[in-house]
Amino acid sequence: MILGVDLASEVPLYQQLRDRVVEAIASGILPAGSSLPTTRQLASDFGINFHTVNKAYDLLRQQGLLRLTRKTGATVLRDAHTGPPPPDFLSGWRSRARTLLAEAVAHGVSEAELLETCESVLATFRAESEDPA
């Protein structure tokens, strides 16, 4: 699994790591049962503090996407396309989506472009999960 972060970005590194793992789960790159690198290994790979990686992993654990144990490390709990979302997920997700959409509207993005972008992003997740490579 290859994760990319932008060390110069205004988005905190732990959030970037969390987002890349969620995207890998959504695209099928990380199916349920997949192991992630240890916090120390991933931190070493990026040259960042392991507490930053630990914060990202803990956030994913709280969101029901990872299991963290001393024995097995970080393991993906959910496949992208199976089962209903965890309780209370949709209300929080809708709130975040509302904010993202509001930001785009405030910057003048048209409804048509918003819908096209959403459809395009969803299509990439479908394509990546169907890609046998």
C-alpha cells in the first residue's frame, strides 16, 4: 500500500494519513483484514513523529475502520461495499458533506460541477475496486 502526504500542506499530517487510508478502503485497495504498517514504521517512512501516525490510526479506530491490538497491529475492519454504516455515521457524514458543499458553493462552484465531481470521485472508487491489478 502506498500512501502519499504533503508535508507542506495546511491539512494536518494525521488528517492526511487518515484520509488516504479511508480512500484506500473505499477503493478496495485495503479490504477487511488488511494489515497496515506499524506506527513507527509509517512514521519512519515519512520522516514524521510516530505520535502523528498514532493519532491517525486512533481516529480510524474510533470511526470503526481499524482494529488496533498489540498482537496484530492495525487491521482494517470494514470492506468499502459491505454492510450498513455504523450507527450515527450518516448524521456526522451529512454534516461534513454539508460543510464541504457549502465551501464549494461559497467559492462559486456550480451545482452541475458539484454533481459531476461527486460522480467522478465515486466512479474512481468503483474503478479501483474492480481493477484486478
